[in-house]
Amino acid sequence: MTELLAPAGNIEALDAAIGEGADAVYMGLKSFNARLRSSNFAWNQFEAAVQSVHRLGKKIYVTVNTVSEEHETERLYRFLNYLNKIGPDGLIVQDFGVVRMCQEFCPDLELHASTQMNVESAAAANLLSKEGLKRVVVARELGLEEIKQIKSKTNAEIEMFVHGALCVSESGLCLFSSFLGGKSANRGMCTQACRRLYNAEIPGSLSTGYYFSPCDLELIGQVPELMQAGVDSFKIEGRMKSAEYVGAVTAAYRYVMDHWEQDKKGAIAEGRRILSTDFARSKTDYWYGFKSVEEGVEEAGAKILNPKQSGGTGIYLGKLSNLRPATAEEKKQAANIAAESEKASDIQMALITGGDYDPDPGDSIRLHKQDDSGRESHKVRVLTVDDKNQRWIDVPNGFVKGDSVYLLQTKNMSKRYRRILPPDLSSFRKQPGPERLPVLDLTPVEKNGLGWFPEGLYVGVSTVADAHLVGPLHPVRVIIELNCETTYDLLVKDKADKPVLPYSKKMVIISLDPFVPEGSEPQLEETLGKLIEKGYSTFIVNNLAHINILKGKKDVHMIAGQYLYTFNKWAVSFLENQNIMAVIPPAENSESNLCETFETENERSRVLLSVFAYPVLFRMRFKLPKDYDFTYFSDKEKMGFKVNSTADGSFVMPEAPFSLLDKMDSLKTKGWKRQLIDFSKTKVTKGEISGLLNLLQSHGYLEGSSRFNWKDGFYSPEKIEAYQAANARRQAEEEQGIKVRRPRYGKSGKGKSGFPKRR
């Protein structure tokens, strides 16, 4: 029987989910989960929730679905030990390091692979099943036939999203938010930059639109077919949504699941009627209804994207036209009806103008900052009508005049549910303890153990033609991306054994695409078999399916690519157990974390470090709609981006590259002796190669380039607070007349290279 799994972002949503018939709920705690902006549960609330939900015969899963840096692993270890004592029914995980730790220390914890782990094939699911994971949450970019095929070929349970917000990017492969400010989606801090307004360079003019803001997923009409396909769990997205939303969506899917066998058409109609109270973005069934994968690649973009649809959700109510502080009486009134997860003191009073509906107490609204820097859901609790007959309602602090407001649900949709948690939580006292994480030593690299992975410069390209152009850089290895074009060149053009590359096969590494949907996995396996027969022996693997296909192949070497995230030693250890000894660090990694993960020169000898690239910020399985007549676009900060739409999908990259070219020598002295210049997804020119040669000789800084997170690392609220505190102390000292020694900066050394943006 298919499980109905609902989100519980706060206590009220938990009550609504269970009250409307969810079989299980999933929730996060205050750390290590991919929705850090939701309320989440305190230790005692979580412990009480597990006990209470179990008493009702329901299940509870915990999201531990972010990647952890090396310095966080001890805290992660304590957290996992705590969860092991509490006993939830499963952990939803992304980081291979979490899997490896649980295998070693908490083998009784049931593990489910998060959609962030990028599983979209039976090959990937089977590898995880062998590693002890019971369930996989498959990627959202799959159709019914692909789901059926995966289910028929794996023993792992299959969980899939059926309703809620979509990521425009392929699951687990988005770096956009991280690139723009270190707020990584892989760390639970996504700023949803894809939903913002962008300026596109249309031939002859500029056009503005929400070009990458996706519709919401709704598969209520596909419930019968998916149940018949054997899907084990239907998942509703929405840990940041209101309790009313969770209740309504849970009720709709519960009804269809329980009644479709008696009256399929009527059950779906009733489910849609219940969902009519959902005022979120317009809906899509995304990858359903296509006759083939090829048709999906051509047409899915038009089904999911609408450039006129703002990043906002709900019915537009207008803008905040005036604001004032809440009075003591208004705060008291708000406190009397506030949910346990809300703070009545954090409100102000606002006038809203420009819409056709005036919100009342009990309505759920969503506020969006006009600069796209933030958004927040809020239930209206206070209404004050002044002597001018103006309606003032409470809104959260932090919003200003001009910010937009949307209606999510009206008060008549609200229901009261039986409280799940007991009123007294004083007996629930468990918290993570002071356990020390045992030291993990990575497997030493034996002498000549990586003879196939020499020191020197590696160069990556996306076409055979570009492989010819990079010869002047004298690479020790050339990395060829496997795509539609290069597959043809390497297997068809080379049929007569006439080499199409100016390098021996020993010098060539094949880089594999990180997205491996079930529909393409059989063809990929056949292609890899033919490449191995031709003599290609080294592959960069970016998906668990790649490992499963290549593992055990004689004389084949694997390098873990940047999408098999190795942010800590434990993740590296997991890959070691898959016979992978060489890695390319994640594109969003920092120098400090890289050094902590690979401490010794021996450990660093297994790392291929990217020193130049146009990182793919997000990837889409489909071609862009036909009316997207642009290649370049920019945000409100005038930062430029390029989108490349191909038969292999669409890819968004920055106009200016990531570069550490000026640091190559110092990096070598620190032990990073294998360095990568990566032209993947770009077109190489002779002028570009000439510019690179000049930079390599002069050790110059590439003007206009990005360091990504190399220097500053991920965004950290703790770092920001410490920085603000230091500034406050310095200001106080200056005001008291204390002389503060300021840092001195010499010349930047930034030289002009003449290196172009990607145009």
C-alpha cells in the first residue's frame, strides 16, 4: 500500500498532516536539513513528536539532507547519535559522509536517499540498496514510464514528490544561490534566485521576465497509475508552507488514494476540488504525458516555465503602502491567537493597497521583498480599522513600503486539528551529547598506486574540435565530456579505428554527465561498454549510476567528479569503498575546507583541483521554450549569465569564469599538483588559449573573474554575527578615542589579461 508522506515544518503543520490522514510525516531539526528557513523542531518537541506519532501508528522521518564540511563532522556525529537514541523511522540523507557514519556507528538507523542525492535510475538505486539504504526519493524530472522501470528493477523502496514547489534545476545539482552569495542549496540555504526577474538580451532589444521561475507540481490525476506502478510513498513538498496548506493538500491526496478504485474519475475530481483552495503558483504535471524522452526534452520547458509568472505565490493583494509599529494592545491580541511556533512580538502594522481583496484575521499571506532578497509566509491575526476607515493588519518585521503581498489561503479554509504533542514537554530532555568522533584516516596512496593519474595540468573540453585547440597548453591528460556530439565522434567517426583525437587513448579521460535518468541509462551502459572496448580506461563519474555501471570493470579507473560531493573525509571514505581513489572537489568548496579534508601531501595526491572553469550554475533536463530567443541575461546587479540549450538539456553559466590561475604555483607548493583548466559547456577559441598562456607565464590575476566560495566559504550566520560584533567593538573603541590599528593593503597586482567574457 502506498504511503502518504506529508511535511511538518512546525507543530501546527504536524497536527494538520496527521489530522488529514497522512501515514507519515517528515521534519527537520535546527541543523543539517535543507529547509533551514522553516521553523523546524526543538529537541524536546522532536522527541515528543516521535513518541506521539508512534502511538498513533504513524511514521516520522527526519531530514538530514545537507552536505557537511569537515569541521562540522563531530557535531554531525553527535547529532546522529542523538537521533539513534530517539528512534525515528528513517533519516532522509544527501551527504555520503552521513551514510558512511551511520554504517560505522549507527547501523540501526534506517536511511533514505534524499532527492538531493540525484537518484533517477535503477542503477543508482541498486548501489544505494547494496550500501544499506532502504528507500530512494527519486528526482522530480522523471515520467511515469521511467518510474515504472526503476521500480521493476530495484529492491529499494521508491518515494516520489507528487505536489508542491519544483526546482527548475535537476535535483541536487544547483549551485546558483551558492555562487551568488555562498547560500548553498546543498546546505539548506537556497535563496531561490532562479525565481527572480531577469533582463534578457533579445535580438534588437532587452526583455524582462521571470524566465526560470517554475510552476508548482501537481500529480493528483496520476495517483492511480503511480499506485499501480508500485510507488511506495507519495511525498508532498512544503516544510515552509502553512498548516492550512499542508492540511488541504494532504486531504486531497488522501481522498484520491482511498477512493479511486471505486470511482476513478469522481475521486480525482473531488481531489482537485479540495486543491482549489491552494492559491500557490500555476500547476504542472511536468514530465507526464510525453510519448518519449526526446519529446519531453523538447516540450517540458514550455510546461514548467512561464516568464510572466513572478517568483511570488498566491493571489496578488497589492503592496505595503504604509507601516507603523504595533501597539501594546495589538501585540497582546496577536499573542492570544499566535501558534506555538510564532512570536507575537515580531510584528508591525501595515496598509496594503493595489489588490482586489482585503485580508482578514485568519487569512494566510506571503510577503515578498521588492529586491527579491526574501519572502515569508504569515497568518494575519490582528485587524485595526482607523478613523479614516483604513484597514491595518499585522505583518512580520523586516518588510518595508513597496514589498508585495499575496494571498495563500483564506480563513474559511482553516480547520482546528487535534493536538499531537502533549501539553507538558518537561519530561523530554534528550539532547546531543559530548561524544568525540573517532579519527578517520583516509586510505594511503601506495607508491605508483595512481600511476594513471599523473601530476600536471589537465584540460577539459566539450567537443573533439576543442580538444585539438588546447594542445598548446601541453596537458598531461585531456578530459572529453561525453555528450550527444562527442559520443558520435568517438564511436561512429572512429569506426574504422582512425583516431579523431590528437592524443592516445591513455591520455584521454571521459567525463560523464551527472544526470542519468532511467530512460537513458541502458544506452549509457552500452556506450560505456563500447568506449572501454576501444581502449578508453579512465572516467570521471558524477552519478551513483556511473559507479554501478563501471564498478568491477577490468582495468577501468574512476575519478569522482565535482557532483559526487566530497565536503568531508567521511564522504571520501564512502567513495573509497566504491574503489574510487581520486576526486575532483565540489565547485562550491572553499580552500580552508579542502585543506581540512585532505590534510597530508599523500591525501592531496589524489585530488584534481579546478583552477579555471565556467561552472554550471543550474541544469535543466529540457530545452528552453521556443520563444526564449536569447543566450545572455543579467540580474538587477548587472551580473551576466549565459544559457546554453541543447539536446542534452539546458545549462546556465556565469559570463565571467572562476579562476585561480594566479595561484597555481602556490597551490602546487601546498600539495595540489594536479590542476584542471575546464572549458566544459563552452566554446574554445585560439585567442582564449593565447590569453591563458600569457596568464600562466605571468602568474597574473584574471580581471573580472570569480573566486566562487574559494576564499570566503559558505555563508554562515555565525560568521556574519561575529563580523558585526567585531565592527561594533571597533566603532565603540573609536568613539572612546582608542586608536585602532587598521590593516594596510598593498597593490592588488591585478593585471589586464585581455581575457574576454564568454560571448
